[in-house]
Amino acid sequence: MKHMKKLASFLLALTLVFALAATAGAEEETTYSITINNSATGHTYEAYQIFTGDLNGTTLSNIVWGSGISVEGKTALGDAAAKAETLKTEADAKAFAKAVAPYLTTAAGSANTFSDGKYVISGLAAGYYLVKDRNNSLVGVDDAYTSYILKVAGNVEVSPKSAKPTVDKQVHDETADAETGATDGWGETADHAINESFQFKLIATLQADTDFDAYSTYQVVFTDTMSDGVTFESIASVTVDGIGLNAEQYTSTATTGQAGGSWTLTISDIKAVSGINLDDGADIVVIYNAHLNEIAQVNHGTGNTTNKNSVYLEYSNNPNGEGMGKTAQDTVWVFTYEVKNTKVDATNSDNKTPLAGAGFKLYDSTGTTEIGLIYDATLSAYRPVKTGETAEEMKSADSTGVFNIKGLDAGTYVLKETTVPEGYNKCADTTIVIKADHVENSGGDSATTTLSTDTNVTNTIENKQGSTLPSTGGMGTTLFYVLGGILVAGAVVLLVTKKRMNSAE
């Protein structure tokens, strides 16, 4: 019995020794983490073990293929240690990353939790890892996949590069009435006359700190959406960092005369443009001609407008394969104005009545250059002519005396009466002033124009009848007859007297 107790005690002690040994062994098994610095949310990073072996600092020895490579990959790529020996430079590593990517099989770890601008993949065994964005996670998102990252696990931290451009849209205005802060007339808002040609500008900016070398091709697609009140005319220019592209280097779906709707302009490979170094970033600029048409919204006073144009950009966002990112929209606005005119008979200042039949023409501020206008029955007003139309004289309407003008740019005009109703005196010229401050509102989803106090977009134009001069008759006529008779009689007497004097001699 005594010997049995000693044996039990010995076995218990032996069990504890093995347990402690196992615990000690477990503590010696070290795991590592890879920290990815990226301030953008929505990524899922996966780590695939390419090589494994003995890790000493950053040196991996006794290299064999890791758990992240398929059997087919191991066969196709050959001996692991020999392949590792060929990786001498960053360029070698990039080429190897693309070569090994088709053979990835099982991720050793992943991270999709974003915290303090970082993603952390932890619990990794010693090895050489390829880190990648999960496929299809960023399709259509305003973000870009990172290039493949190759790192030896040892609690490393990486800051990946990714190509994420921005897009901006601007509209051109005359410098004299452009919005505050506009550069050479380019801004977020403008005002123009209906059928007056002007320009829009689309700007895609590729940042200088992106890794374009990882892309075999780099595509950008502008999608422009015009309101119904805007008509497309033509592409004026397409440039990449000031280098002009010809029509064979891009494709556009826009149609001359297209009113409203969306169209695209695609450059299939920016990297193919001669003379461009994308490592320094690039500005891709599209300028096109357009005009406001007859259904554009017209402002008679301070307010907003529906004459807007928007653009968004789609761009290559996966250096490891196919994929397109998409930016948010950027919008600009175009205003145009209405002047209301009423012709009245002001002969009786206490009872001014509409006067029909008066004719008018509109001129620029000098009063010499005519602004061609034509009556538009759909608008019930006169508007600026378009190509192929002949300007006509405005007429004050029957019963109302109204002749409104829709679709004028900001500026100073002179209204001249060119046909005066019978029996009326010609009226003085009328100076029309349209002065406005237009600006994009906070938040970028609307814009407002504010007319100044010296603006006169409502005018009453007066005519007065000619003066009724007094006529002669009655005593006045008799008096002329009497005086005439006396003069005639005097002449006769004088003639007779003269003859008698001549006879006497």
C-alpha cells in the first residue's frame, strides 16, 4: 500500500512536469501581426502565407512554400527557396506578387475592422505574406484597391498607396459678372442668355502620391448629365497635363444638339498618352461648348434655378485586376433672366391704359448693336434668336400692352421705340439693368442668384398723344377777309390816283 501511494505521487508529479513543458512550449510559439495604415473605411484586407520558415528578425531561412499557395501554384512556381533567392529588388517583389496571385488559396488571416486609421491582421505565424484587398469589395465605390503587399511577418506596419482621383466641374462666365472668387471667369455658377454659347469644364485630378506603376492600363470615364434646359454643342478640347488629345485618343457619346440627358467621355488608357508621367500626378481636362435652350428656367427675381449640370468620374481602382471606382457628383448652375415690359397710354396721368401696336428693339449698352429677338409662342414672350432665325421687332400686345423678354444675360441694355402708334409722341429710350450675384449654396446641392437694388426687370413704358393745336374760324376768318378787302381797295385807289396824276402832267 505504501509503495502504491509513492507510485501515485510519482505519476502525478510526472503529469505536472509534462503539463508545464507543454505550457512552456506553447509560450514559445510566437505569432505576428501586419498593420495596414489606411484612413478609408470599407476595406477587407487578407493575408496569404507565401513562404514559411525560420524567422530571425526580418530574415526568413529554411524557406518552403506557405499555406496560402495552392498545389498547382507550388508546382508551377518551382522550388520555394530558389524562387525566394530571385527576389532582390522592389521591382522583383512586384512582379512576383502578380505571378503568385492566381495561385492564392486560403487566407491565414484578415481584417475588416477600421480603427484609428488602421487595419490589423493578427495571429500570423512566421512567414512571407501577400496582403490584398478582398475582390469586388470596392466595385463602384469612391476608393481604390491597394497594390499587392509582400512583407515578412514580424509585427510590421505598412502604408499602402492607392490611386483615388477627384473630379470637379466648372462653368465659364464673362469676367465682369462672374461669381466672387472665380478664376478667369471659371466658377460654380454663371449667367447667360438663351442661345448664347458658353463652356463647361470637367477636371479629373490624379494625385501624385499614387502607385500608377502597378496598373497595366489606367482608364477614366467622365459621365456628364445636363438639365433639360441645356443643349450640347461640341467638344472644345481634351488635355492631359496640357497635352492635347485627338479624337482617336478618346470616345464620346455626346450628340450635337442633344438637349438634356447624360453622355460619357472615355480615355481608355491615360498611361498610353505620350509624354505623361503619372508618378507626378496629372490633370485631365475636358472643355465643351453648350447653350441654354428655350425651356431653360428663367429668373425674374432673386431665387434658385433648375439649369444645372453634374459630372462624376469612374476610374481604374484595382492594380491587381479589373475594377472601376466612382466619385461623388459635382454640380454647377446657369442662370438667365426675364424682363417684363408694359406699354401704356399716359396722356391721362390719372388713368393710364394699355397701348397696343408700339414697336421696340433691344440694343446693347452702347445703344448701337441690336440684340436679336423673336417671339416664342410657347414662352408667350420674346427671346434671343438662334442660328437660322431672323430677328423681329417687338410689338406691345393688344389689350395688355405687354411685350416681355425671356432669356437675357446679366448686363445693361437700351430699349428703343422703333414704331410709334399713330397720334402719339415717341417715348424716350429705356435703360434696362440686370445686375446679379450668383453663388453655390452651402452643401453644394443648390445655387442662388440675388438681383441688386438698381436692377429694373419690370418696366412701364409711357406714350402720350400729340398736342391738339387750336384751329382758326368764325371771327378770325372774317377778320382776314376784311383786312384783305381793305388792302385790295387801297391798292385800287392808289392805282387810280397815280393815273390821274400822270394825265395832269
